Amino acid sequence: MRKLQMVDLKSQYEKIKETVDSSIQEILENTTYINGPHVHAFQKNLETYLGVKHVIPCANGTDALQIAMMGLDLKPGDEVITADFTFAATVEVVGLLQLTPVLVDVEMDTMNISIEALKKAITPKTKAIVPVHLFGRAANMDAIMQIAKEHNLYVIEDNAQAIGANYTHADGSKTKAGVIGHVAATSFFPSKNLGCYGDGGAIFTNDDALAHRIRGIVNHGMYERYHHDVIGVNSRLDSIQAAVLDAKLPFLDTYSAARRLAAFNYNKAFENNPNLGTPAFDMEGDDHVFHQYVMRVTNGQRDALLAHLQAAGIPCAIYYPIPLHSQKAYADTRYKEEDFPVTNQLVKEVIALPMHTELDEEQITFITSTINTFLNA
Ligand SMILES: *Cc1c(COP(=O)(O)O)cnc(C)c1O
């Protein structure tokens, strides 16, 4: 059996090695390290793939979130609602910009922001909602856009984990995750579904004026060379990373399909295991791109399973072990434990199994039979 890994970037690289190596060589020869032709080409190709007017590349996904919020001109004290069960980057940039983060609970079946909790959290100070498309599945965007419209709020999609996923609207039409809200942020961190070989990120929007503001913000607030109209940042995607991403983009749908097939095989193997809650999804559709395969261990044996798998040489992880409202940096007297029943349960039950584009059936059979034997013993 091939070595089990949480993410197997080496095997993926070997399949695109020629294109990647020759593009990198070309950049080295031309010394077009910054803002070279590969950055522009990748930006255009990603705009076409997503069906969005503007992609603005930047240095990483956390910057992308921060810059999106700067572009919307949110002011200190404005409240930004996001999910309690996610990676900290979202709430971190809200805090850095002196906006007020408002964490709300998530839904058990999708692990995405709870629409009921979101509605309850809206106050006259609320200015934006940040749905996180967690683990590769878009949040309930129809409901979120409706709420945003009623209350005149911005929607900033955190699409770091769901690039390539589709969202199916109530009327059956489909839109790519990340092009539904007013603006979106994504990450090209190596292990993300579209990852480069270092750090990278991007902002997407269909709003021409916002795109123009953001293009200045990523470049020190300059709209004309050496004229600084607003306070900006320095956040660039470098040419080598853009070349890697441009080599991978044509394969993104194939990568998503490989992840979905792995998830399907996991689910099938766990079908008769009463101690697991597996992620429901439609294999015919394309709404879940499985950045992570996260399931729930419902018999209280999560930590025991984690230890057992680690001892058996099967990599696994807990995404996420601590709710954001319980983190020292984000604690707030406004939060009450009873407002977060789902997140508080998820942090005790979730476990993530190896998930990447190169998983084969032999590996999945080994992983799933080890888990089934342990939990049903
Ligand atoms: C990875 C990630 C980010 C941050 O991306 P970086 O490129 O690492 O800064 C933000 N939000 C979520 C949900 C993520 O998974």
C-alpha cells in the first residue's frame, strides 16, 4: 500500500511536473518574479473558470479576507457576523480592523452557519455577514443573501475551503461558491483544493467599483504611481505561485471529482456503522468538494479512535478542537454557552480522515476497516 498521508502533494506534483517546472524555469530566466505575465494569465483564467468579473490576487487567504473588508469601508465598531465553528482567520481580521466579531452557532448536518442563529444576532450595528463554506460545502447562500438584502448587509464569502464547488439555488440554477456574495476571499495555501507551493490568495467580486478600490488597497493604496489615496497594504501573489496555480487550474474539476469519489467510498464503507455521522452529499451533484472529510463519532469514542488511528499509522486530525467563542483572543461576555449547542458538540465528535486527490481504494479500505473494527468491537 502507498504511504498514508493527510494530504499527498508530491504524487499530485509528479503528474504536472513538466508544466510546473518549465514555467518556473521561464520565470527564473526572465526574472519576472513580481507581477509577471503568469499572474495576469492566472487571474484571467480563474475569472473565466468561476464566471466572475474580477479576481484580484493577493498574498494569502487571511489577507484576502482583510482586504475585502477594507474595500467595503467597514468602520470600527461595525458588527460582522460569522460562524463559531471555523478556522480563526475570519474572526482575526475582523478584530484587527477593530470591527466587532459576532460569533454564531452552526447547523449539525452541514456544519455551516445556522440561519436561525444568524437572524437572531442581527442588531442595528450589523454591517456584514461572513459565511464560511466549511470543508468544501457552500453555506445556505439563498437564505443568507435574502437576510442580507432585508437588512442591507454585505456578504463576504470565506471561500478558502470551497473553490470549485457549486451552489445550487432553490430554483435549481447553479453558481460557483465565492461568486454569490458581494465579495469573496480564497486561499491558495498548499493543502487547499487549489493550492500553490507557498502562500497565495485572491479576492473575487462582480462589483467594478469595489474591484477598483481593492486593486489599490493591495498595492499600498496607490491608484496612480506614488499617489496614495487610501491606506493600503502590500499583498501580492508572486509569479512562481501564479504559474503553479495556472498549471493546476485546468485540473481543478478532476481534483474535485477525485475528492468526491474518496468521500463516497468512505461513506459507503461506514454505511452500516451506527457510531458514525458521515457527511451527506449527492454524488451526482457537485456541491461538496471535500476540502476535508470530516465525520462525527457519536458514541463518545472520538479521542480513543484518534489515538488508535495514530498508533496504526493512519493520519487524522481534529478540525476544529475549540470553538472560537472559547478562545482567549475572541472571548466576549456577550456569548453564553447555551447559544452554541452544535459547535460545543461538534468539537467533541469530529474527526478528519486523509483527504486528497491521490487516495486509492486500497488505502480507503485499510482506513475504513480499521475504523469499523475499532468502533464496533
Ligand atoms: C485556510 C483558511 C484561511 C486562511 O488562508 P491562508 O492562506 O492560510 O491565510 C481562511 N479561512 C479559512 C476557512 C481557511 O480554511
